[in-house]
Amino acid sequence: MATILIMEPDERLADKMTEVLTRAGHQCSAASNISDGLKRIGQGSRLLTILNARLPWADSFSFLRALEEKGWPVLFTTADAANTEHLKAMYGANSDVLVSPFDGRELAAAVSLLMQTATRTLTLGSLRLDVMRKEATVDGEPITLTAQEFALLQALMQSPDAALTREQLLRTAWGYQGMGETRTVDVHVQRLRRKLGASCIETVYKLGYRLKMA
């Protein structure tokens, strides 16, 4: 499940943001330092990170590069409005800046806008999916996919590095509920491997598949 990671050293503020976003229907986890945040990146599927710009910048830089590789959006929070353009320039993927003090409605609106953007464009390594246009590229070169191949790849990219069962992929990609259709997943995985590279989708023994892009 996609989770919002809140990187905020002020525990009371982190709790308030968690409360606001949970009420808005999001799942949240919080970390007070970069070291903890780096560990949490690999735990589950995180769609968005809220990062307080006053965290140590030398540590934050490596953290942002790790997020950038996954193409996940970042919402910076800062008390200095003059930092807005600088912060946006420091992150190559989608980002926005929220200047404090801000209220719950402003936070929820900023998160909602970034989430909408994130679900329109998915990026993992050199692979990019434009969900609205149904276009896929690797290193900027277009890849021709059928509608079913695109839907399966989108389902895998929405949970990067997570092992998904065939049943989960059936439901997410094509809305199938029947257990007897799992062979469909295997067939389309083989087709995607031929187009993206044999090692891009890893078989997880007795479970399903995991997307692994360099």
C-alpha cells in the first residue's frame, strides 16, 4: 500500500500532520532523522515524502537522490519562503514547497495535488510511464505495449520493489477476481520481459513477481 513518509524532527508537528492526512484517507509513517528515513524507503511502497528543509542538508542530499531514483514526489516544508525555488531546483522529480506556518487544509491540498501528479506519471530507474497518455519509455526511447501489458506494468510500478502475487496483479491490472486466470499474468510477464529485458521482472518463488529496474 502506498504510504506518505513524514520527515519531521518536531514530534508534535509530525503527529498533527499524520492526524490531518490520516483523516484525508492516507496511510502515514514518520521519521525524525535522515538515517531512519533511508531505512523506511525500502519498507513497502511509498508514494510521497514530506521533508522538513531544516534537516541537515548534507544528509538530506543523499536521501533526496534515493527518492529521485524511484521518481517519488517530495513536499518540502520550510519557514523561509525565499527558499522555495532553491528547494524545487534541488530535486529532479516532482516536488512542491509548503511554507510554514500552514494549516491542515493547506497541507491536505498540497499532498493531494502532488499525489495526483504522481499517479499520472510513474518513474522507476530508466523506465517511465505516462498513465494519462498510455505511453512507456526506457531511457527516453518509446516502448510499444498492448493495453494489457501497460496495465500490468503500471500495477508493478505502483508497488516498486514489492513482491506481488498473481492474484494481486490480476485485480490491480485488469480487475479480475477469479483465481483461475493467474496464467494470464505469467504470459504477459514473459512478453514484458522480451520488451524491457529479461531481468526487469523478478520471479519470487511461490509468490509472484517483483519489478526490478536498474
